[in-house]
Amino acid sequence: MTSPKAPPEIGKFEIPSEVRSYAEASVDQARKAFDQFMTAARHTVTTLDERSAPEKRSGQDVSRQVLTFTDENVAAAFSLALNLVKAATVEEVVKLQSAFLTDRMQALGTQAKAIGEAAQTEITARTASAMENARKTAEAAQQAVHDAVPKAAAPKGTAPGDATSGD
């Protein structure tokens, strides 16, 4: 006769070590797949940056920053997943999740501020460039009008600046 199995402690997980090992391996495999994806994404941004005109490159700085933040956030999520797999009690799970949420909310604030500042810098640079282009276009139009007025006002058959007169 076998003795009855003692009930688990309240809040304690009964997860076999094989299941924990499998979960850890799954998280590790997912992390590796994501790392490959991020490597490809960074390569794409770098390639676009190399092929873009200089005025378009500054917007890619924001893209690179977003990729970096994405990488940080996903790395934190994978770290949480591994820690959750190793957790032995409900209390530990709650503590891990609480710490994760607190950390990610702080990171979100920092990241949002950085992206906002980068976007503002980009907008300011593009606005200055557009204003400079508009100024040059206005000057060229003004010069074209200035050049066209004497030609339009000249009597037919004479060119502006001719010394001949009709007398």
C-alpha cells in the first residue's frame, strides 16, 4: 500500500522539472528567433540609410531609436518569462509581474520622451528646410517677374535698353 501524497503548500506550484526545462527552452528559442528578426530589421534600416538622400536620413534616426526600444522591451519580456518559469509560488509570480510592470512603465515614460524629442527635432529640421526652399522659390519668382516686366513694357520691335527711339 502506498502512503497518500501530502497536499502541496498553499501558493506553491507543482510543476515537474521537465515541464520547466521545456518552458525555458521554448522561451530561449523564441528569444533567438526574435533576435534574428531584430538583426534583419536593423540591417534593413542601415541599408535604407545608406541609400537615402541626406535629408531623409534624420527620420531613420527615429526608426533606429524605436528599434532599440523595441529590443529593450522584448528583452525585458523574455526575462520576465524566464523568471516566471522558475517561480515557485504565486507570491513570487505576483512580485515578478509587479516589478516588471513598474519597470516597463518607467521605461515607457523615458522612451516616449526620447521619441517625442527626436520627432520634434526632425520636424524642426524639416520645417527649416521647407522654409528655406520656399524662400529660394519666392526669390526666384520675384526675379523672374522683375526680369519679365521690362520685356512686357517695351514697345513692339524694340528690346529693353535699346538706345534707339521712335523720333
